[in-house]
Amino acid sequence: MRVNNNTKVDLLINQLDLNEHINLFKQFFSRQSSLYMEGDQELHYRYIKALDSIEFKAPPKVADFFTIKVHLKKHGVLLFEQIFEIVKVVRYFRYFKNKEVKGIIGEWMDKFEIEPKFLDIEKYFTHEGKFDENLDETLFGLSRRIKEHKANINESLKRLTSSQKLSPYLIDTQIHLLNDEECLLVRGGFNHVLKGAVVGRSSSGGFYVSPDNILKSKEQIRYINEEREAIFYNYAKEFSSKLTDLLPFINFIDKEFTKFDNYQARVLFAKAKDLQLVKSKKDSKIVLNSFIHPALHHAKPIHVDFSKNILMITGVNAGGKTMLLKSILSAAFMAKYIIPMKLNEHKSHIGSFKNILAIIDDPQNVKNDISTFAGRMQEFSKIFEYKDALVGVDEIELGTDSDEAAALFKVILDELILRGQKIVVTTHHKRLAALMADREDVELMAAIYDEANRVPTYEFMHGIIGKSYAFETASRYGISNKIVNEAKEVYGDNSEKLNLLIERGSQLERELKQKHKKVDEKLEELEAKKRDLKEEKEKFFQELQKEKSALKSSYENAINEAKQAARAGDTQAIHRAMNRARKKLPQEKTEPLQTDAEFKVGDNVKYHSKKGTIVSMKDKKEAIVEIDGMRVRAKTSQLKHTQILQQKHKTDVSVNVKRRAGLKCDLHGMRADEAIEVLDKFISDALINGWDEVIIYHGIGTGKLSYAVKEFLKTHPKVKKFEDAPQHMGGFGAKIVTL
């Protein structure tokens, strides 16, 4: 069944002229994979779009794990090359995990926990996949011995090349390597002065001879290599045993890498070819804006609204009707498989179809002894087996009488619509289009012909039936005017009048198009004026903010009076003075908190009555704000966007008060981490409101909360000092903090 589905997909790709595009796309895969991704397509698309926002390097080419996993299940011994395929996948996921990406990709990468047992295997492989013999003392020693023997062989051969007895027989003085054997190239008769084995002949008639005096060294190398192979086998056996224990881990990374490979191939293909990633929507509507079929170069972008059940494309020969049909089906196919394509993704909408079917080619051939029309009937009969399919039929009346075919295909199309099909049809004949035009769910579209220059424009108009321009095409390609005129007479006056009506409809459509263009230009002018009004409104708002800032200068006087009140030395007296100061403050309307505003580093914001600048973001809900040289932590829900205005110079007032708290913070019953967060915000608010001294109640209890509070106060940059409160104010269970 799977092979059958793949065959159908390959056939459709060929019919839609997508072969080159799909083959180019497949080159971006790390390993061979199906175009269709099993599972939730919406979820796949979210991962693809998230990955599209990240810069990353492509994964290495990796073999399929099927054979590897079969060997491990049977407790077989893997080759080093097979083990390295697993190592490559693990190393790539480690690379991506180390990027510390946020969002769903970061959450996905957090799932990859590399087993310590695997690290014991991985360390033996270099970046190129070679076994690192330096990690094994025995192998390292054997490699050195091989190098020594090879050096002896080279030295022996060099001595022979400089020998006076052998020099008359030497064709050159190089040391050749033939069939993995070091040898010399000599002339015939060499056996009088050189003993050795002939391992080959040169094109000039010379002999490649491996001298006997290096046989001993070569034999030693063979013994050492056998010893090395035995050690390598033991390592492979050990690694395979460990990997068998790690089979669940291997299954996991194999599955996840296949999924990641599908994502990255789409992202990197789109970036490399400047294409858009589009997913099909959960309906049957198709709207294409600026779509370009990948098989066309320097093509005019296609704009088509196919929201109804049937789209009938009529008009001039070679005007692009078939390519429009293929473009609609191709867009639906690529959106179904989330394959990058060229279009305006923001103005396009592509529905979802379980099946996409194309009746495009002429089915007639000698081999199956079938006529064009009979073949078409066969193909149509198969369409009735499907539901909720997108069907494209090129030259629907091909191979039979147009009037009879028009009646037959009208009934066929009516039945297919009842079965939930969505159909694109091209035709040269107007009879079928006229029969279908009275249906509300039928969209007519005509290819536009440039009559002045007598050439197709490859553009289309909605809502009209196009003329075929058969007579004009015949004249353009050399048929004499006499023959064309006689044909027009045979065609008949009534038919010619019908064509005149069609042409008039086309002319009216073009005029309407020009009027739409003028309306669009007028709308653009209105949009420009709207933007100007918005700028004026912003300017007025800024002026209003300046006026408000002047009023807020009275706050300074109120704060100074509150500080004077602190000198009273009595808590009740302080509160009375505070109430008097509060009455002097200008009454200001409370603005609702912004709950949906977004903030970033560098934004000018307002926190309570103070203005500052965001210097860092912990996450979307919390920010560090610098206010008058002081940094405070605040929730973003308590911030508002504003503009920092140049502040007038103000006089700092130092007030010496007795050790007494003007504000209180009660941390009783809180956990240490929760209390520290509350305390941090409390001190920030106290600093912003101008308080020099506050009191913190933490209680005695187990001492954990008291210890956490003291440690926090020690490190806070705005805390000058702190000490236990007097006995009547809490004693050891409270702290007086000087800011």
C-alpha cells in the first residue's frame, strides 16, 4: 500500500512539472526520507517556523539506522563506520543543544540527555570518524612499529635506487605503490642484479618489482596489522554490547533525527532559494497571490481566487491555461507537504485536500489500444471513488464532439460537486462554460489576449468566458487571410456575434480593472493622510506629557514635606504629616495597567510615578529598569511605555532622622525564595518613593528566613546598613534598614 501511495505521488509530481523542484528539495535532507510527515501537521509547522527563526548549520549526511538496529537486536558486532553514524547524530544534537535556543525548539532539545555509557564510546572517534589509536597504549605502540618498518622499507628502496649495479635498469628513481606494494620500475634483464617479485607492467613495457630485501619488513607489518585488527574487533564488540544496552536511546535519537531532518531540510531549502513556508488551512478555499510555478523562469506571478467549487478557465491557445491549472494543483500539493514555494504567503490561502488528482495527459497510445475519449472516461470513473479531493482536468472535452461532451461533462461535474470534490477545468469550447455559468458555485476565468500585437498576455480575468482566438492564431502563424476569412463565413454570423459579445465582456472587464486601480490609488492617498493624522496625534500627546511633567514638580514638594514629617520622631505624628502631604498632591486619574504591551531592552517606561529605561529582561513578565541611576526589578504588567523627558535639575535633600521605620514589610509565613522576591520589590518601591529608612519583619522561627533576609541585605547595592530593631519594634525578629 505504501509503495502504491509513493507511486501516485511520483506520478502527480511528474504531471505537475515539479520533478526538478522536488529533486532539488530532497538534496537538503541529511538522509533519504518521505515527503509526507506523519502526525499533526499543525505541530510540525510550528516547529518548522520556530526553526526558521534560528541560524544553524546543516546536519551531516547520515545513514539509515534500520540495519544498525537489527544487528544490535541480534547482539551482532557493528563496524566502526556504523557506530560512527550514531555518533554523528548525537554530536549534532549536542551542537544544537549547546546553542541554548529558547521556545519550543529549546524545550525539544532539553529532552536529549546523552547516556554516560555512550560518552565512553564516542571519545574513541575523531571528527572525521577515524578510531583514535592514541587512547590505547597497545595500538599506539603498534602504529609506531609500523611506521618504523615502513621507514626501513623506504630506506632500503632508496639504497637500491642509488646502486650502480641497478641504475642501468632503472626507468626512474621513484618509489611506486602498486596493489598496496612498494616497488621499483625497471627494464627487462633486471633479474641479473635484482631479486624480487613482479607485481605489474607499465604501459611502456617496464616491470614493477617488489625487492626481496624488504619482504621481512612487509611481513612484520602484516603481523602487526593482524594484531591491530584483533584489537579493533574487541573494541567493536565492546562498543556493540554497550549500544545494545542503549537501544532505547538509539531508537529515540533515530526517530527525533528523522523528524528534525524533515524540518531543517524545509527551512534551509526555503532560505537558500528565497521561498516561503506555507501550510494548508483546514478548509477548501484557494487564493494565490504572486505565485510562481517552480518550473517557470521569469514568469508572470499568478493571482487567482478559487473559493468556489469549480473554476473554469477558457480563452486563447498557449495563453497559460494549463500552467494555471498546474499552478493551482502544485500550490495545494506543496502546502499539503509543507514544501517551500514562491508566493506572497500573507495574502495567499491554500486549503487542505486528502487527495489531489490530475487528468492532464492524452491517454491515447498504441500499446493499450484506447482512444483519447475512452481513456478520459476511464480516468473520470476513478475520480468517483474519492471524496474531498482537488481535481484538475486539462482540455475536458478532448477527443469527442464538443456539444455532446458539454452536456455529458456538465452532469459529471454536478455529480462530482455533490461528492465534495473541488475541480479546476480548462477548455477551448464555450458550450460547457455557458452551461455551467448559471451556477453560483462556479468561477469563470479567461485568458487575456493582446489583440493589438496578436500575442497572449499570460494574464487572466475573473467572471468572463474567454474567446479562443483560433482565427487570429492561424493568421499569426502564416495561414492566408483568404482562408481565414472563408473560415469565418463558415463559422457563421451568430457565432461571430457571440464572440463579439465575449470580446465586449472582456473590454468591460479591462475597464473595470483600470477603475479598480484608480480606487486603489485613492485608498493609498487616504492611508497616507491617516498616517499623517496619527503622527500629529502622537505630537500632541508628547506635548501633553510635557504639561503633566510640569505638574508633577509638586510631587517633589510633597515628598520634602513627608521627609520633614519624619523628624517628628513619633509614628502617629509621621502618619498625620503624611496625610497632610498627600492632600497637597495633584489629583491624577489612574490609568489602567497595560496587560498586553510588549517590552524590550532600551524601551522608555514609566514605573509608578517614575520614568526610566529597561536595561535587561528576565522574561516577558519581568524587567530590570534604571531610574535616576538606580536599578529596580519590576513586573512588566506594572510598566507603561513613555518618553524620557529632560528633567530639570533638582536639589537633593538629606534628612537625618532617628532610627525608626517609615514603611513596613511583613515577611511572616513566607518561604525564603518567596520572601526575597517580595523584599526586593519592597525596597525598590521604597527607594522610588524617597524613603531613607524602612523596617522588615521576618520573625525568629527556625532562623532560615532571618538568615536569607540578612544575606540579601548584605548584597543589595542600595542598602547602606541594617541592624536588629529595638525591642518595642520587634527586636531580633525585625531589621531596621537604612537606604
